[in-house]
Amino acid sequence: MTGPGTWLRGLRRRLGERGTALAALLALVLLAIGPLVALPAVRCEVFGLGCRRPAPQPSAAEPARTATPRPLTPVEAATWGSYVALGDSYSAGEGAYATAADRAPTNRCRRTSQAYYHTIAKEFRFAGGSALWACSGATTQHVLKGKAGEPPQIERVNAGTSLVTISVGGNDAGFSRVLAGCVIRVPWSRACRDQGGEIADRLAALRLSLAEVLDAITERAPRARVIVLGYPRLFAETEGAAGDNLSIGDQQWLNSQARALNEVIRQVAADRDHQIAASGGAGSVEFIDAYSAFAGHEVGTPDPYVNGLKVDLAALAAEPASFHPTAGGYRALAALVSQQIKAGPGRPLHQYR
């Protein structure tokens, strides 16, 4: 094997003086570029040898993989969107008035500044805002079809709704008429507890109509937490505690009917939530047992959370505030709702971040 020196000497012999000059020039070139050729960058750029390609980077169309999504907490699942309060007088705030607007004739749904909704809207930050659409006297059908000239409450719910609270069913069960039948005693009226058969029929119908309402809400807002409130017991079941011509037996019977109403609502809510969970849905339907919310503060006690019978003597009729919560009662309901929002449905929520 010959080296560069032998090759250059041979070139000088063949070309004479010119070969000597050319050989010297080539020697200088080889001395200059030899070290450079040894560099990896030069070998890669000039000869395409020894090149190291950089690792491929994700493009804008293919974002880098992120960590496994984490489940939302119960509060996050309730507050990522908007909050709407639906239902009847127990959600509207009937019975507790603090401002002129609370009693204004134009306030046809009698929504008041003392409704539990206001406490919840202040306590939690809802990314999509909040609104009170409950209407006094509303039944399940009013939620779906409207009342007092207002659009149906169901239309206030949409895919951006993350929390719905609702109390409904008391008017379907006819509790206002039941209470009137117990309190207002005239010779031709039926006894208080003779109304049991009618109430049972109404509760049977409520199972179907309440399921229709909850299905409509969860269809329009499939990721919402829907919190359904039960009703508190109103009477202390002690002699003279009610103060409204009600015996202890009548009070016990009325409280038992409230418990029966709550059980129907609980069962329907649980059935709807089970269907959502079984299908892997993102929302929930949760029941709040409010039966004992006013314990020690029933009608006739020293510090009642519920109004007793209030009579409009000019009209010879009960005032709307009768047997509805006071401001203290709505604060008690707000505490239950707040607790439920924080606790969650007692099962995993299929919502992730």
C-alpha cells in the first residue's frame, strides 16, 4: 500500500518540473483539508457520512401527549358551567321577604331575595354564571310547559349547564289543598286524614311526571349535576305547637305525608342516577333528604324556620307565605345544598380534566 509521499514522488518523475510544482500544491491542499475532513460536521456536510439526525419533534397538528386526565372533584363538576335553580315555591323563596321587589305585583313567580339560590350563587364561582327560574306554585308540568306567562323552566337548561337544583312535587301532591283541609274546619269539610287516598293517587302520578322532568333536564344538560331537594317536616307534633287548629294526630299525619312524598322523590332520583352511572354518563341526579332540616324549628316553636297559617282577612284566604320557609329556613336549605355540592353523588363522576 502506498502513501501520499510515494504518490507525489511518482507524479514528479512523470511530469518533470511542472509535476514538482503541482505535487507541492496538492500536498499543501491535503495538509489543509485533512484535519477538517476528520471533523464529523464536515464529513456530514461534504460527504454525507457520520450524520446524526435530531429526534423528531411533534408538529402543531400532532400535539405532545399529556398526562392521564384526572377526574374532576365534585365542586369542579358543579361549577365548570352555569347554575340554574328550578322548581316551585321552596326554591323560589316564597314566604321570606326582605325587599320591595320580593312583594312586587309584577313578580308573578314570587321569587325572593331570601331564596337558598342566592347563598349558593355567592358561595361558589360558576364559570357560566347563575340564574333563579323557580316559580311559586309550579308543578312538574309547569317546569316542562311554563307558568305565569313565563317560558318553560326546562328551556333555561342547556349543554353548558353544570348544576341544576330543583324542588318539585309538593304541588303535584296537592299539599296546599291538604293543609287547607286540615286547618280550615267548617261543618261540611272532610276530616284531615280522610284525604289519604287522594294523596296516594297523586304520588303514583308523580312517579311518572317527575321522571319525565329529570329525563328532560339530563337530556338537555348531560354533564350537569342535578340536585333534587326533598321537603322538610313542618310540625313539631306537640300540643298547641302548630297553633292552627291541628291536633297532635293531625300533625303526625301531615308529617308522615311529607315523608311519603320525599320517598317518592328519592326513589325517582335514585333510579335516574343509576341509569346515568350504568351508561357511563358524565352527569348525576342527587337527592337531598331535607325532612329534618327544620328540626326544632317547626311551626309554633320559639324560633320557627317555617311560617304558620297567615290569613288575608279581606280576601278570606290563606296568604301565599303560609307554611313556607322563613329566611332562617332558606338558610338551612342552603346549607344542605352547599354540603351536597361539596360531597358529590357518592359515586365516581365521569368528568375529567
